[in-house]
Amino acid sequence: MGNEHFKSVERPAAVMAGISMLLVGLAIIVAGPVIIGMNLGDKPAVLGGVAVSMAGLLLLTGLYSLQPNEAMAIMLFGAYRGTDRTTGLRWVLPWYTRKKVSVRVRNLTSDKLKVNDKRGSPIEIAANVVWRVEDSAQALFDVEDYQAFVNIQVDTALRDIASHYAYDHGDEDAAPEMTLRADAEDVAARLRDELVGRVRVAGVAIDEARLAHLAYAPEIAGAMLRRQQAEAVLAARRLIVRGAVGMVENALTDLGERGVVDLDEDRKAAMVSNLLVVLCADRDAQPVVNAGTLYS
């Protein structure tokens, strides 16, 4: 048969409250000198008193303490015997080995990764992930180092996410699509879902995942900034022209309805041209007094 991976599952450990065992151990340690003092001439009794004190010390080595959101995995000769999550002073048989695991919420900010987005543009990306150990048995026994495992899976998930999205919208005529910059909430949700699947084997739960850094790589940042500036200028110009055309149309309609002036097609064209120049210009218009007519 081939090698199979057996999933570890956390279960409660059979342990005892530590206070009572502490008192018992101290009582046994004190009993040793008492026995020796009462039987100074009796060598077997003296040896027995020493043995009693050593037994009390051995008993105390089974004590350990747990703070809130800490767990202690109990093992016997390499075999998993359960996990204790009860806070306070606890006791287990001294020959059981113990390994403490923190189940507190942890915050991980990944390193900035240089990856290519969906269009092949080099970008820098990093994530902030909130995670915690959910199953201590899986965290300790199913992966070599669960903290290093989480770090690597965050980097891997970031690279995968970046390859499925463009940094920002490209050609306006192209079909709309989700981007890293414009759809941060949706990207974060997908990143969290992917991480949940990746770290489940380590008994780790992902509470939150968000992009902490997103930028073009330095070698193309300047060019992309100029492109964004040009797109902003074009969008502003397009809005200005659209508004100017509407104002000119309203002006011509009002003049015709009120009978202020009778304009033929040439005069209308001249007025439209002048109004558009005034409304779309970057500078304030300079008035010009025309002493003649349109035809002389």
C-alpha cells in the first residue's frame, strides 16, 4: 500500500486540576524529611524518606499552567493523547510530554511581492491576513511548521490572485472586468476564500484577508502615472465638451424662440464656433468688439 496522509483531529485530553496535585506533591516532599528525622539510625528508612521526597518532586514535574487562548497538546511516546484548553494550573502524569500552542488571533502582513497582473504588467502587492489556530492537533502534527506554512500559502495565494485580475481598467471600449484597484472588496473576499482552502490542512482559520499594498512596479510606475493623468485629462475634456454642446444648443433654441435675432446657417455656425471656443478654453475669454458684419 502507498503512503497515506492521516488527518489529525483535536480531542480533549485526560488531565487533572493542578492545585490539588500541587498540595499532594508538597505534602509528599515534606513527608520525606519527616521520615528521615524519625529514623536517623535506620538506613532503609532513611533511603525510603529520600525516595518519598524524590517521588514528590517527580509528581510536581507534571504541573503546567495555561493562560486564556492557549492549548496544551499531550503526547505519550510520540502518540497524541489529546489537547487541554482549560486555563489555570493543570497536571498530567510526568512521563507525558507536552507542547503548548497559542490559539490567539494573529496578524500577518506579507512581504511586498513583485508579480505580473492579468495583462502581464509588473506590480507590487502585499496582504494583511488575520488568522488563528483552530485545531491544535492538525497544526502540530499535519504540517512541519504551521506558522511558516501560513506565510508561504499567503504568498502563493497573492501570486495566484494577481494573475487573475488586471491592476486597473484598460481600454474603455473593452468589456468591463474586475480589477485589483477598483474592486478591492471583491478581491479581498476571493483572497480569503482561497486562503481558507489552502491552510485548512494545518488546522488554521482565516478571519480576514485584505490587500495592504498595491502599486505598479518602479520600472513602469512613471509611464503608468502619465497614462492615468492623460486618461483623467481626456475624461475631463470629454465632460467639458459635452456640457458646452448642451449649453450652445440651449442658447440657440432660446434665441430662436424669443426672436432676439434672426440667424441664418452661417451666423449659427459662427456663433456655435465662438461659444464652443469660449466654453472649452482653458483661459478666460477676451471680448472683441466687431465693428463690421459677418460678411464684410
